Amino acid sequence: MVKLSGEPGKSSMKFSAEKGFDQFKQKFSLTSSEAAAFLRALAEEIEAGGAVSIAYGEVSISVNAAPPIELEVELEEGELEIEMKLKARA
């Protein structure tokens, strides 16, 4: 399980009793070392295969990821944005 640290920011979620989280979105502000540690742990979890789990405090979410992993890189107004999508196995 990959543990997030740092300062949580804006969040939103949708939850159903049958499926759990339908949608979860949380922004975090991390130091450089916190971000690097998170990315290393995430890389290890993805490379190991199986479920990818991320936790912050008492909240954890996971997905049994299926290839391919989608990566989007965007540079806009001097800000680099990197988005990764891990889709659940069918």
C-alpha cells in the first residue's frame, strides 16, 4: 500500500453502499522528498502487479490495474501536469 503524506487540499467523492467509492478526488501539497517517496512506492506497487492501493490517514482506495497504463503530460503556462490512469481489470 502506498501511503500519501503532505497537506490535503480540495476533495470530492461519490460513494455507494454496493460498490464503495464510485468517485474520489483529493489534491495534496507535497514537499519534493514526499513526492519522490510517493512516486517510488507507486512505481514498486505497479511493477509488482495486482492491486494498486493508495492510503491517506484512514482512507484507502485500490484498483486491480490492467495494462495499458495511460499517461498524459501537459505543459501550460509554465506548469507541468502529469496524469496517470490505472484502469480496473474487467
